[in-house]
Amino acid sequence: MRHVVALPLALWVWVIFHGSVLCQRPAVVNIGAVFTFDSVIGRPAKVAMKVAVSDVNSDPRILNGTELNLIMGDAKCSVFMGCIAAFQVLERRVLAIIGPQSSSIAHMISQIANSLQVPQISYAATDPTLSALQFPFFLRTTHSDSYQMAAMADLIDYYGWKEVIVIFVDDDYGRNGMAALDDELEKRGSKISYKLPLPTEFNVRDFTEMLNKSKLIGPRVYVVHVNPDPSFRIFSIAQKLQMMTRGYVWLATDWLCATLDSFSPMNQTSLRFLQGVVGLRQHIPQSRKKDAFVSQWRKMQKKGLVSSGLNTYGLYAYDTVWAVAYAIDKFLKENGNISFSASDKLHDMRATQFGKLEVFDNGNFLREQLLQINFTGLTGRIQFDPERNVINGSYDVINIVHTEIRGVGYWSNYSGLSVLPSEDLKGEQNRNSLLDQKLRIVTWPGGITEKPRGWEIAANERPLRLGIPKRASFVDFVTESNTSHKVQGYCIDVFNAALKLVPYNVPHTFIPFGDGRSNPHYDELVQKVADDVFDGVVGDVAIVTNRTRIVDFTQPYAATGLVIVAPVHNTKLSAWVFLKPFTVEMWCVTAAAFVMIAVVIWILEHRVNDDFRGPPKRQLITMFLFSFSTLFKTNQEDTRSTLGRIVMVVWLFLLMVITSSYTASLTSILTVQQLSSPITGIDSLIASDLPIGYQVGSFAFSYLRDSLYVHQSRLVSLGSPEAYEMALRKGPKGGGVAAIVDELPYVELFLEKQKDFGVFGQTFTKSGWGFAFQKDSPLAADLSTAILRLSETGTLQKIHENWFCKMGCPGWRRRKSEPNQLHMISFWGLYLLCGSITLIALLVFLLRTIRQFARYKRKKPIQIGDSPSVSSNTRCSQVIYNFFDFIDEKEEAIKKMFKQQENPQPQVS
């Protein structure tokens, strides 16, 4: 019975004792910190973390009496030494590791932390590839460089720069940061055109040479992403190379501000060579807590307790200690048991130093507590996003003017660039709207406030390499003289004229492409631009689709297209060729004019000229015979009235002009060479099996073969106008070609000297000549604007006339149905003059006749039939009838009657 009672009692005592042991808080908890003590980031971070530990241990609201112990290890800027320091710290059974500041060291220590399940919290490792998937125990209380590079890309895009040169440290931090920047720039249509990677310990002499070579590249925007450097060697070298002057842009990531903030005010007076540099600084909202800490830091500086200024990483280091303390406090409240166990993976290494390493059994639980923390520290709100970075990445945009660091704006990941800090913005702006992106005035290198262009096409040390086709034929367009080696031609003159309108200097040199014995292949010439052999091509380069995929063209300076040239010969003339000088409209108007003149002359002469009187049949014949006989000047009738003679003078003048023009046109039709060929256009040429010629090097070959599917065996290459003539004269049966397909400007020059050939059909491609440059070259856009100005002012036409119109501008003979017909539009003025005078003469005749008729009616005695009782309609008809009878009377008889009435004979009684 005694044993039965004692057993439960013992069990109860054991449970009570064991439970008290488990629930008892440890007196001390260890946390580790691995970083480089003697560094720009490490010096303020070391002091800040010590202050934070002291503040935590003195705050009764946290850890409830458990002392926080910070164990530090010096990485000494080395991955190897960082790993050793991490092992030494982990041997002390730390619950978490703070740091390191170096992304390269962080990659290595994260692997160790993952294996031992010890949470790692960095306040300075910004490499964006330190991801939660690869390193589940890695967190950071600072911003990833993915945010910083988005801010940098927005800054570059804000000023409209399309290409930049980057200078970066060649390690994980530098390479991965530049990869993030490259991705962000690509989203905004910009790119990194040149990279200058630097080793961790770079040689000044080597870097000077690299930087000097970069001056030969077009972009003048430099982005510097390196480790903090108190000596600012990069900018010092740039200043010696005259690269901190007007026209250059220098942008720096947050390493610059971290370095500047760590300086004492006395040291900042030596920063005059940083004039105009624009940089980013991690944004820290203003707060009383921050102000109190900064004040405390200054007091420590005055006492000599701190040798460095306080930068943002020092503030992040302070908050990191508090974040770990909050997580451990919650961990102890909910779990309370801290235990480590030996790792099976290290079983065979127990005899070595690594055998002391143990796995933190509660590491996953502590990591979860870290991910759930949410408090306001010196740097603002401390809370982790799903990627285990601190939320709400934002940056200050600063500008160094003399020895002063000026704030010119802010950037946040949801509002973009602004003159207000993110905490002051109400509502989320659309960061993609350029209207919302604003910055204050920036002072750039050289002391200017105007935005630098950001690029320079070429420098005197490295002029623009412009390829030109060294043509063997049609050299008026462009070529290099074999004797003087002078580059000249129509295209060169257009380029030089356009270049004068570009608002900056463009040093350049022309490099001939081709041997001069045959025309070069233009596709190969354009490809040289894409391959960076040439910076551009100046010449008669057609703008076609396959070329626009690899280069950028300017606005076309000459219209062109493909046309067909074929032989011409005399055609058999028609029996009705005499009708061809006039168009149908012209024949109809001329015939109507003869009828009009016949009628008007009859009306004007009928009362005064016996030749125009008699029976109606005779009068009709006389009327038309007189009109048409004027054409041959054989009319036997004379005009006697003044008005009739005036009409005849004008009519005969019209006939003289018309007959002379008719004779000339008919002569031209009877003698001119008409185009005659079975080829009527491109469709009939393709449908035939006839051989087709093309110019060597022209895109006509690829167009006929690839677009129109003409078999290559039908295509014959020809290298000169002389070869054109010979091949066309031989024809298909003589080993020549039936037709030649070439660009319009070449054909115009060819036909200027060759009268036996002509153009058939219409231009079947619409194209133009332009200057080609590398993709995204700003010179292409500026030259396009200049070419438009040349066109608007007429300069382009003048250049064309200077080269090709000395003896008259070249044209070409195109087949037309009636090439020499006379149209009504050429004579309407003359017909209008003749018709107007004829109409006026007719009106004058009618007015005079009506006046005579009225006088006649007044003097004529009233006859018996003229009764007043007759109706008005009948009376009107009677008047009109009498008027026509009056007109039919001879004017001489009417005048005689008037005379008799005025002088009546005395009656004999």
C-alpha cells in the first residue's frame, strides 16, 4: 500500500520539477553578428548594434529579465574570413546571425545557416538573388537591389536617356545588381550599352585605361555600383580624365551616400570633385525616435566614443537587433525551450573544429516569429514581405552641389519619382504616368542645370565610322575617287547639308566599302552596321523590310522604287492617225465652234450681204460652206458688216493657232518612236520566261527572287549602264535580256543618254533612300528632322538639280495611249475669247435691230387687221412674227423707208 501511494507522488514531483525547468527562461541568450568591423558600413553598424543590445537589456518590457548577448565576428572583407567568423560565432550556440554586409559573404553564410537552421538577418546585403526559395533562413531589414535598380531605371527614364555605361564591382553584389538594372531598363526601352567590371581590389592604372576607352563610346551617362569607397577613386580618376565636366552624367547607387554619411563634416570639404553627381539613399522617415538617436550619436562623437558618422546602414543595424529581440521574446513566451542537437552530416567531423557545430532545433519556429514581427523602429515600419525583404522600398534622390548634399526628390516602389516623400503622398499614384514623375532642379557636372543630352555620337579621338558604297557605275550618287580618294556624290552632299542642321558636332570619317571595280552588295554593307563594323552607312541605300530589322534608317531623302526598262521601236501607223492630234473633247468643241461661227455670221450678214440671201436651201449651204472654207482660206463670200468682220478676225486667229498646233502634233505622231513590246508591266514580265537583268548589289535581285518568286536562272546581273545597253540590244535571243528591273533614279540617268529604251508599266514598289545607323542611334532621328527641313526649304531639290539637271533634268519615256494629243485644257482660254467676242457681237446686232424694229412699228400706219380687240397672246405672237419678217428684210430697204417717211413727197393737186 505504501508503494502504491509513493509512486504517484514521485511521478507528480517529477512532473512539477521538470515543468519548472522547461518553463524557466534562460538567463542569457546569444545572438551572433558577422560583418567587417573596419569598413564604411561596419564601423557605424558595430556601435549601433551595441547600443541596441544595451537598450534592449535595459528595457523591462522585453525578454523579461533574459539578457541579450551579442557575439561578433570580423569578416575582414573576405568570404573565407567571413566563413571562419561565422563558424566561430555558431559554436557559441547563437539563436540568430545578424549580417553580413557583403552580399558575397551572405551567399556563403546563408548556406551554413540553412544547414544549421539558424535564422540569418542582414541589414546591408542587397543582392536581389538572395531569394527566399534558395535561402529559406535568410531575411533582411534593408531593401533589395531590385528596388534600387527600379529607382535608378526610373531616374534614367525620367530624363529620357536610352543608353548608359555601368561601372560595377565584379562580385555577386555588382553583377546581380547590374542584371536587375538591365531588366528594369529594358522595360523602359533603354539599355546598358557598355559594362566596366572592376575587381574588388582594382588597379588604378588599369581602371584609368578602361575609363578612358569608354569616352570613345557614345553614351555619357555613367551608373556606378561598387562597394563603399572613402577615397572615391572612380570619381577622382574621372576628374583627371576631364569626365566630370559639362555633358557627362554620373549616377551612383546608395553606396555613395553611405560613404558620405559616414564622414565627419570636416572631411566633406574635400568632395568638390563630386560636383553634379546624383545618387540614391535609402529613405528614412523623420521621427522623434530617429532624431533622439541621431542626437545621441553626435554626443558620442563629441566624446570620442564613435569615429564614424551615422549612415542608413547603422540605423538598419540598430533596428535589426530589436527585430531579433522581439522575435526571441515571443519565442520564449510561446516555447521557452532552447535546444541544439548534433548534425548527422557532421558526424564524421566530430574530431575537428566543425564537430562543435550543432543544429538549432527550434530554428524554424524562431524564423516564423521573425517573419511575423511588426514594429516601428528608427528606419520606419519593420515588417517583412513574402520575399522576406522589408516592405515599402523607397529612396531619396540626392544631388551633390559643391560640398553640400541636396535632396531633389524621392522614389518609392508604388509612386515612382516625386518631390514629396512616400509617407506624405495621399493615395497610390500611378508610377507609370510620366505626368506624376517630378524632381527638383539638378545641378549637373560642369555646374549646369540644363539636362545633359546624355550621349555623344562621336569624339575627335574616335570619329563616327560611316561606310559608303564604292560604286563602279552611277558614280554621280556616291563613290570614292580612285585618284584623289575624295568621297563625293549626290548622297554625300545631302548628308553634309543635313549634318549642318544637327545641333551638335559629329566628327566622322567615310570608309569605302567595295573594290571599285563592281558595285558592292548593299545587304552586306548594311549588315556591317549591325555587326558594329560601321556606325552608319551614307549612300544610295534603299529602305526595305529586311534591312529595317537590323538597322535604323533616317527619313527618306529621295523617293524611289523598281521600274521596268525595255527596248522601243517604231510602230505601224493607223489609217486614222489624222484624228490623233486632238482628243475627242477637242474635236467636239472645234466642230461646235464652226457651227456657231456659221450661224452667227449668217445672222450678222443676212440683212446686208446678198451672198447670204436667197432660198432657204441656198442660205443653209452658203452658211456652212463659208464657215468651213475659212479653214482653207478659200471662201468666196465677203463679210460686209462691221460686227461680222470683227468676229471673223477673232475666228481666223483661233483657226491659225489650232491649225498650227494640229500640224505640229500630227508631225510628231508620224515621226516619234512609240514604245512597243510584249511586256506591259511586272505581271506580264513575271508570266513570261524571258531573262531579266538587275543591277549588281541592288535589292532588286532578292525582291524578284524572294517576293515575286522569279527563278534565279532568269536573273542576269549587270554592272554598268554600258552593260544595260548591250544586254537590251542583244535581247533574249542574242544572249541578252528582255528587260531590266532597277530603281527609278538609276533608270532616269540611264534613259537620259539612251533614246532607244523606255519604261513599261508603273513603279511597282514604293521605297526611298535613307541613311542607315545602328539600332536606337539618336543621330537617325536628328538627321530625319534635318532632312525634313531640307525638303521644306527646297534645299533637297537644289542639290538634286546641281547634280542631275545641268543639261536639263532627266526623265523617262513611259508608254501612253496618245503621247502627243492636244487637250481642250490647252486652248480653253482662246475658245473663251472667241466665244465671248462672238456673243457680244450678236447681242449688239440684236439690240440695234430691236431698236430699228421699234422705230419701224411707230412709223408704220395702223392696218385694218390691227384691231384693239385682239387678245394679248395673239397680239404678242403677231409682234414676234412681224419682228422676224423685219429681220428678213434687207437693211438697205428699211433705211430707205425711214428716209421717205422723214422727207415725204408733196402731193400734186
